[in-house]
Amino acid sequence: MTGEMFINGYDVYQEFGVTPLRGTFDEVMKPVSNKSPITAELENEHGETIFFPNDAALIQARDFAIPLAIVAVNGNDFLDKKARFETLLRTGSFLIFFPQVNLSLTCYLKEVTQYSQLEPIKINATRRVSAIINLQLREPNPADRTLTKEAHAYGVLIDSEQANPDLTRIGNLDMAKAASANELAVQGTLNGFGYLKRFQKANGLYYADGSASVVDGSAGNVVTHMPPFYFLVETVTETTTKLWVSPYPVPGFAKHTGFTLGCFKASVNNAAVFGKPVNSLWSVANSTTTFRGGNNDATNDALEKGFLGKPRTVLSRTSFRAYSQNQGVDYGLIDYDTHLALFMLFITKYATFHCQKAISPKMNGYYAGGLGAGLTTVVAADWNTYNTYYPIVKCGLTLGLGLTDGEVSKLITGFGASGDITVKQNSFLGIEGVFGDIFEWVQGINFIKQTVEQGGKNIAYVYPTNVYEDVVSNKYIRQFEFATAASNYIRNMVLGSYFDTMPKVVGNGASSSTFVPDYYYNDQITGNRVLARSGNAADGSYAGLAYANTACTAANTFAFYGSRLGYYGRVRPGL
């Protein structure tokens, strides 16, 4: 089942419906055999003389067999999973990792010794399909079972004195080319019991079984689930840091719990629906009046500038959090740890701090460019004329991209003095509008901006998973200081062992194309404050994955401030 066996970072049950059967652990845990020593028969000595290099026996390569089952919800799903699993087995050597015994084996496939279809395949039928497959594997060097950052992780070198926002790649470059940690992500609908029914990886309009995706809320919330991954922030010198990420528990790495995050900016139902009470928070693409966005004003329902199908705004962080809890106790808003994870996974994939770089094809096998400008390019005055700073586009525009990063264009007519304009909505890891469009309130972090008498510092307080409060008390688990300077572009970030992206220094040569080309908004007014992330549609180059607005309290409300649903319970493979 989930979490039992990984191949090249993939949880094979979650990704391919593959689970190890009885006998697998007997095979993988079997002690290895030694090579025979060098021997010599000497006529003038008893027996034989033996020689072990370095006075130790050498380990012999070995073959072993593992019995597996492939299970799918129907024939379409089975054929998809089986084909993708076979492709994985043809990659040459691959790493198999068994978390229960912390054992990693580098192997290659010798042959398939058995294949038995347990339940027949019938295309477009709804019944379960399963099969047994026995793999004969070879482990060329059983002495090499240690996970290392150089061989089993990848990342970037960060130089805080380097103005160029592009970064140098480090570690296993094949893993970097594959963005192995990012590849763990899955997208689908999460029902009220925590079961995730997966979409096709390249097209979220369809489930993995070929049926049309249901994204109106009746099948649950549309989410991206990122399983746990591992990271290390390594200080090299006073000005240089290495960030490593890996799907494996490399010794010394910290475990990020991953995240389950709404693919769309959050909606709110104004009437009870789908088993949830009024004023519940959702991640859906639903253009009915029940999910009217903005401030729920029906005046322009018949017009494009109206609020049908758009995210809800003009609610405080406090209210959005309360509405998320109407979904259940395991729900909340996007939290600070997820905010950090998105930035880590972006910069280790694209090797740049500049997330607004233009979309680009791969270069030399590596992901290149960025996520484009997204929905950040409108003229503020024309936005005000159009619909007074309320959301511009409907949720679900990028669903067809699946888990492929990119942008989708949308024509907007009659946008004030700008006339007809084309905007672009971006997507990263299946998360639509990952920056720009409207701000998102963030839970899991609060700020206190001290008076001079208190010490004159800006202090951030970080909370355990889904622990919430509006004013700092004693619930936080750690704290750190960040920049007190006036608003400006970010020159460098706090980082530390948690990779905190709050700014340490702003200005001083930082701009829309240098250092960390995202903005830090700081009104320098003392008191309790909260974090709003990403920027809005008129923020232009200010917006980005590291954009930090610290000028608001938990009670503030704005037309262009919304939220994003987070789920903090256990995620199970869908039925």
C-alpha cells in the first residue's frame, strides 16, 4: 500500500497501483553473499593460502525476485498504470527504497518471470482490474546502499552577493533534469473522507481512468497533493548556501511533510451544498450562483466582469479560516510551510529566483525559464473601472495543463481604457495562479513589529501544522527576525535551516531583474501583522513566489485579497 515501496522517488502504489506481495521483504532482507577470496595452493604449506583485499571479504552482485500486484479501479486505469510502470522499469538502473526498513537498493530489471491477470480487462467498464507481476532484479553492487546528497539529491547553490537571479545546479544532475521531488505530486478530487481520485498527469480535465473530471465540488475539492519530501539547507560560507531536495530520506536532511493544496483560489458557498454548511471554503470550478465569488454581489452575473465562477474575496483571514473549518477540522488555509515548499520546489526545478521569467522549453535536458508573468500585468486604474479590483478570471482556466507548468491565455473585453486585453493565468504543480491575480492570506505564521521601546525588530512566529491564532500567544514553535526596512525588492532572504523566505535585506541593488526579483511590502507600522502572499493582478514585477506583504492584520478585508484551501489530514488513494 501507500508508503511501502518507492522506485526513483515514486510511491509505486500511489503512482502505479503497485504493491509488494508476501515474500518481497524475505528477498530484499536476505543477507548478501561474499565473493570467494583469492587462493593459492603452495606445495610446502598445509591447505591453501587465501587473500582478502583490505583484510575483508568483498560482496558479490546478486539477483533477487520480488512479487508485485498491480491494482486499478477499471480497465482504462489499469492499462495506464501498467504502461507507465513498464516505462519506469526500462529506465536502466533505478533506486528502490523501502521506508519501513530504511533500505535502498540500486538495481536493474533482468526479466519478468511471471505475469498473471487476476481480473479481466474490459475497456470502459467500471469494475476493478488487477494482476500479479514477478520481477527478477539484479543489484550490481550491494555494498553501495548508502543514500548521499551527491548521488540521491539535487539542488542549487545560492550566493547572496550575486546579482544574477539564476542559480548554479548541484548534486545528481539526472535527478535535477527530472525534477524528481516535484514528480511526486498528484492532482485530483479529494472527497470528505480523504480519498484522492487522481487526474491524468498531463490533463486535469480527465481522471486517470479516462472519465471526465468532476470539478464543481460534488466529487470533493480539486487539489494537488505533494507527498513528503526531504531537504537540506547547507551553509557553505558567510554568503553562500546550498539548498538540496530529494524524495529520499538522505542522512542529515529534514523531512517536509508535503502539502495538500487547493488547485484554485478559494470559493465560498452561500447556501448549503454537497453536504457542507453555508460558508464553507472550497477549491472548485463552479459558475453557479451558489459559489458566486467576489463579495457575492449578483449585479453583474450576466457579464464577464461579474463574480460567477470566481474566487471569494473581501473576507478577513479570520473569516476565511473559520470557513475552511466548516469543511472539517483537518482543513485550513495555505500555510507558511507550504509557501516555503513551493519556493523550494520552484528554484530547484528551474535554477532561478526569477519566477516571472518567460515560459521556455528545456535546455540541455534541464527545465529553463520560469512561470511567465501570470496574471500580474493589468493597469490598476482600468481594473478599478472594470470591476473595482475584484477577481478578473474564473477558477479552472489552467485545468487542462494538469501537472504541467505553464500559462493559459484569456481574452477580457472592455477592460476600462485598456479596451480588450489578453491576460495569462499561470500554473505550477497544478496550482493555478500560484502568484499574481489576487493575494492569498497565509496561516501558520504571524508577525510582531516592535516599537523602538520594545526592541525595534520584526519578529516572525511559526506554528505547528494547522494550529491557528490571530494574535501571538504561546502556540508557536519557533521564531526568527526579518527585515524592518521600508518596502523594496528583496536582496536576500533569512533562509536558515528551514529556508525561511522572508527578506533579510531589501534594496541595495535589488530590482525586478536582480537578486530575488520579488517584492517586500512593509508599512513599518508597529503591532501584530499577518502574511499575504503572491501579489495581485496589477503588481507587475512585484509579484512572485517570494512576495511578502506584511502590512495587514488578520481582520483586514480587500477586494483583491482571497485565500486558498489547505488540507492537513491523511490522504488516501482514491476509489
